[in-house]
Amino acid sequence: MVLELESMQKTFGGAVALRRGSLAVRAGEVHLLLGENGAGKSTLMKIAAGMLRPDAGTLRWRGAAARFLNPAEAQRAGVAMVHQESLLAPHLSVAQNIFLGREISGRFGLLDRRREQAEARRLIEEHRFPLRPEWKVERLSPAGRQLVEILRAIAQQAALLIFDEPTSALSDAETKEVFRVIAGLRERGAAVIYITHRMEELRALGDRATVLRDGETVFTGAMAETGTDELIRHMAGRPLDSVYRREPLPPGRERLRVELPGVEFSLHSGEITGLAGLVGAGRTELCRAIFGIEPLRRGRLLVDGEERRIRSPRDAVAAGIALIPEDRQRHGLAPALPVGHNVTLAALGRLSRCGVLNQRAERALFEEQAARLRLKAESPRQPAARLSGGNQQKAVIAKWMARGAGIYLFDEPARGIDIGAKIEVFERMDELARGGAAILMASSELPELLQVADRILVLRQGRLAAELPRHATQEEILRHAALEPAS
């Protein structure tokens, strides 16, 4: 065994993150770590990577008892971790981030930036990632930053690599390349721990799997002998149908009409409209344009039959439009602020009088929304950055529900969250639609669109290629997304 974690315990204040977390990974093995959001997966891995100290439990490295007091000690031992949420230095280049903390020195101990650039270029070309060594990380997309995190881990030549949801922001082509990288790590004898919520990745990658639930290890077994339904049952603690399908309502009145060059459609009360398209088709750009982040130069938007000039997010919010963005950490939350402030942020106008915030009313509003969305937090004062991915997404949705928005733009609403949290998000979307809201759901996950949406719009190269009914197939969607329509 390369790493063994036995009966790990960890609490934060009064909240128990790990009760009895155990896991063992062998050299040359890809070990899947599964569990719902809040199950303790990230806490357990942060202990393995020296980022957290356990309250109790035993860590053995290559058979000997060990204790990593900080990430540097873990790295020196041979542990590297690829984080789901970027921990890169945004003001530095791709090459500088790859070698951050392990800079290449030349004569007289001076930094050798030329060698760093050359080595970074070699790694990028070897793994066929769409990056340049000199690019600033702050200008990269979430997918680009994730690829830099992966290269940074690979460059360490670690004996154990921990991947925390590495493909959540990646395209299909980039995901396949990451799978190829992991297969190469396995072949050279490295141990890999891989955290994922994407059930379709399990068979493509894993040798064995460990499931955590409520801070405890409840299952470990070989993937060849374990069915997907069994894994889901261990994760949820009950049989769970992973396929969510809503009962549609007849569409109501038109809430939003979009008239842009090449893109014209309407959103109706009570309806969830899906938005599909390949990477680069313009799904996110369309959502951002409607919300005023990228102001429209041509075309118009009509809200409840009235033309509205949306030049900024402030204009969009005033028109009753809400955006749940693809990158919730950077664009949906204020991570350093308490979760209570995040949830009430868009409703401060009605919680204040003469510029003074009514804290009692703010807490009551938070508690109402937290109960409505089953948002789990230690208290309203817990920083949003310390919530699980699913609870962060619920906080973003709660912010707009507290505001009382009538038009919702969900951009990749289920990205990076577990099956249980996905279903809860879909249930809240259904609740909003049944309450009279109009919803646009942009997603790269075609099965989810077909499970949730009443109809599906397909974008191709920034233009509307097709409008399909809810009983469309993935093959139909992909044909319209990738090819010119048949004449």
C-alpha cells in the first residue's frame, strides 16, 4: 500500500466532518472516492495532502506511520493534489504556476525562467492541452485553470496523485485526454485517488472504490464486482433512482423574448427550456449577454412583453432576471463572506431602512431560504467558501429566490455536485417553474437536459440550429449541434 488512512476524525467547531474515514490505495491503482456533498471526501483528502490535521486516526505512508503537518511535507513525501476549485496564483503565468514552490534555479541560485518555460511547453505539448506557458492564469477559463492544476501535479512526479473532480469544467475532448493521463500514471506505477460525481466516469477509470457517507467509510470494493446501483445505494443510504424526470406543465405566458442575430426564442412561465451545444457554441455567452455582463450591441430583449435595455447585471436584476453562473466560486458567490450574507445579498433593499440593515429580518430570510433548499451550513456566519459544492450551488439559487426573480438562467446547474444534490437542484427548478418562473437551463450534460427540460434549443457557432421536443434523443441533439441541417 502507498497510503492508508484509518478511522480518521475531524471536526470544525461543532460540525463533524469525519467520524471514521478510512481508505487504502495501492501503487498502480486508480481508486475512486465517492460520496454525496458533505460526506467528508475533501476533508479526508486534505488530511492526506497535509492541508488539514486530523483530530484522531492513523496515517501510514508506504507501510510506516506518518504525519504530514503541512502540504510541503506531503509533497516531499510524494503526494500531489489536483483541486476542483483553483488554488493557482492568477497573476502568474501558466509556467510559473506549474513550478510554483519548486522553481527551477540556474547558476548562483537564480531563477531560470527560460528553463521553466521550456519544461512547461514540453509538458503542455506532451499532453496536448490547449495552453501556452506564457499565458496569465487570470485570463484562463475554468477549464484552462483545471488543466494547469493537472500539469502542476504531473510535474511533481508524485507517487500518489489525488484528483478532486478534475473533469467538472472540461470538454469531452479534454476529459478524454485527462483519462489518458491517468492511465499513463497507472502504467508507471503511481497511485491515483479520483473523486468524481459523474457516474459515467466510474467504469472508464476505476479499479476499486471507497464510499463515504456522513463522514464514515461505508463501502470499499472492486469496481468489476460492484454495480452502479449498489454504489448509489451506499452513497445515499437508500435506494435512489439516479434518473430524475419532471412532469411537464403546459407553458404559460411569455416572460422573456430574445431577439438577437441568429438567435430568437421565448421563455414561458412554468416551463424549463434546455440549451444545448458543443463547447464553444455560445451557451455561456448567451446567458451572460441576457444578464447584461456582455452588453448587447444588436438585437433586443422583451420582458413580460416590454422591451428592456439590459446594459448591466443591475439592469437585469431590476428586470427580474437571475443568473446562476457556470463558475459559482468566481461569479456566483462572495466566498469570503458568510453564507447568510450571500443568500440575502440580492434582497438587501427590502431588509434595510435608511441604510441600516435589519439583522433580525436578514437572519429570518436566510433561515427561510436555507430550509426551503435544505442548505446545510454550520451557521449563517460560516464562510461560503467552506460549504460543499452542492451547498454553494444552493446558496446561489437561494440568493435569487430570496430576491423573488421571475426569469432564471441556470448555466451548468449540476456541475461538480453529487447525485442527491443534483436532484435537489432539479426539484428547486421545478418548484420555481410551478410557481410561475421561466427557466433557461444551459448544460453540456445531454442526459440531464433530456430528464429536466420541456424542450431543447440547440446552439451551433453562436446561432440557433434547432428547437427540439422533450422526447428528442441525444443523437438528434448532437446532429444539430455538430452538423449543418439536412437540406
